[in-house]
Amino acid sequence: MDSIGKIIKCRRKEFGLTQSRLAELSKIGINTLTQIERGEGNPTIKVLEKVLRTLGMQLTATIIEL
């Protein structure tokens, strides 16, 4: 399974966006976006939602029974 960062990077490239432009559109810092795409740092769900929404995606969670 690809990391969320790899998925975001792939989608960004599909749209022909630079990291700077996606960060601007998502209203987050370029350093934050770079860390997300590299799988570094620990972004909040709110930050991830901003980026994903900009890319026409959404974050979903599935509850599994243990």
C-alpha cells in the first residue's frame, strides 16, 4: 500500500501542480507539504484534509472489529 504522501505527490503531478502551487492552494506551508510527500513529520488530519480537498480527494476511515 502506498503512503498518503506518495498518493498526494502522484495526484499533484497528474494535475501538473508544483509543490509551491499546491501548498498555496491548500493554504499550508511548502515545508509541510514537502514533509507530507516524503512521509516525514506528523501532519494533523485537518492539514491532510486541506491538501486532499484541493486535489479533489477525501480522507476516509474504516472501523474494523478486533
